[in-house]
Amino acid sequence: MKRALKLAFWGSAGLVAYTQLGYPLLLAGLDRLRRPPEPDVLPGGDRDLPDVSLVIAAYNEGPVIADKVRNALALDYPREKLEVLVSVDGATDGTAERARDAGADLVLENPRGGKVRAQDAAVERAKGEIVAFSDANATWEPGALRALVAPFANPRVGYICGSVAFTEQDRASNQEGLYWRYEMWVRALESRLASITAGNGAIYAIRRDAYLVVDPVMGHDLALPFNLVKRGWRALYAPAARATEKMVPTVEGEFARKRRMMSHAWPIVVRGGMLSPRGYGALYGLMIVSHRLLRYASPFLHLLALGANAAMLPEGPAYRAAFAAQAGLLGAAAGAGALPARPLLVARYYVLTTASVAAGLADWLRHGTPAGWEAAEGTR
């Protein structure tokens, strides 16, 4: 029995440590050994840039859609090569009218079917050889689109994800910005070595002939990169393609947002093809296991480590110290409500966002996942 408990504790704790720290350090080591890559340079001048359709899926985005359309039209990209499409998902607040008034090239008014179906409808009407996507509340830097399409100079590249930074509001308790800087570092390493394992909705692009129609509950952020890799494409990260979004102001709000996101992610993991190794190279398969599957297993690994550790307390100071560390993390997370100091807020963020993975799974198993979505509180 003791042997099994020791294996459970050290195995689960080791996997958590590997997932959060060991994996990115492994990538960093491999990155030091690789050859410098060829730079991504599109041929010629503006006339040789690809035609791009920029799709903005929108549900009740009346407060921000006009600013988003104006931001898209102001990008440093030849106007004759840029098509701005707003695909409205059954909005009831005048989103479509405001998008037209702001100058969108095409506004589609679809019945309520969810973000993915609104994106599908836009791709069917898109004229560009490259289709870019953005959230309605994301602001792109002027040069973001040029940077986003540059890697398509490589004909093997099918998908590109840009970089998103989150702007903090006054007295925000959310620590998403800290996590996202870590995530972008890992994503850059994955991109240089093979392909990324996930994207983000604020800024990404795909070749039109590589576009995949997926189940409407399965968002593009997670479903597209690995599926394109399975089909022989590369999925890369372009850090110079920068966008910003408002951060959810509270860590409790971030928990709710990630819980909703994970209710969409679990169907992709379980029945969307991620678990099948077919089409993965050895290195990319390791990335999927390390950055996706073990990350999603982390709440259960934490619980296993805590339970096994509690049973092993009489076995020596190492187990008592490990238990004290785990209890300290939980205590710091609980104390952040009364004392919002940065270290306590980071602990609360880690605990709640880890718990959101399990909560999203429970939601999906209990009542499925609706295709529709609502904007996260405080992000508009």
C-alpha cells in the first residue's frame, strides 16, 4: 500500500512539475540546439501581398463593433487587398447596422448558431486567399496584419496565430497577464521547433483552402492547429502580429471564462481527434501530450498528489514539507480575498484556473456545451 501511495504522490507531483516547468525548459534546451530558421519574407512589394479577408464574428457587440471595424480598416495593408467581413450571430442590439455604418465591406446576418457557425458563413463568402479572424473587442496594431501573413511565404504553413496582450483595469485582481506572458514564451518555442498546439481568438489566420469546418461547440483556438498539422500543414506563432484585449477584471470572472472555454475544449480532446496519434510527428506528439493533455489533467493530478501526500504524512519530513507547501498554496489562494497582495492573487489565480479545467469537464458531461457564447464580464 505504501509503495502505491509513494508512486501516486511522486508520479502526480512530478507530472505537474514537468507540465508547468520541465516542459518549457525542455523546449528551451531543444531550441538552443536547432539551426537558425530562414526568415519569413513575402516577395516583392504591396502588389505581391496576398488578398486577405478579415472576419469578425459578433454577437451583441454593439458597444465595440464600430471601433473594431475602424481598427481593421486602418491597418497598414493595401486597401484593395483587404476585405472586412462582420458575421453577426443573431445579434439583437444593432450590431449589424453599426458595422455597416462603420464601413465593413460585408455584413452577414445569421441566425443564432454560435461563433464557429458565424465564422463558417463568413469563410463561404470570403474572397481572400488568406482568411484572418479577430474578436470584436481586440485591437490590432497597425502592422499586425502584415506580420500575421508573412509566414505564409512558406507554402507548408497553413495557420498563423498572433500575440495578444491583456490590458489591466484599475484594481484588477486577475493575473491573466502573467500567465499569458508565460504561455506566449512556450508558444514561441513550439512554433520554432515544430508547430503550436493552440491559438487564440484575438488574432489568427488560415489559408482559405486549408480551412476546416468543425463541430460548432469546438472552437478554432484548439481545434484548428493540431488538425492542420495532421493534414500536413504547419501551424506557427507570429509574435510581431500584436493585438490587445481588455482583461476580465476579477480572478473569479476569469474562472468563469475559463470554465466556459474548457467546456468547449473537452469535446475536442475526447472526440475531436486530439487523442489519436495519427498524423503527429514524434516531437509534436510530445508537445500535445505535455502542453495539452497533461495540462488538462492537472486538477486531477493535484488532487491525487494531495490525497496521497496526506496518507504519507507519518513517513517523514519530506512528505510533511510537501503537504505544507500544498496547504500553503490553498491557504494563500483563500486569503487573497481578504488581503489582495500580488503573491496571494497569483496563488488564487492558479488554483481557480486549474479548478476551471475540471469544472468545464463537469459542465460538458452533465449538460453538454452550447454553441452560443456571451462576452466575458468587463471585457467590452
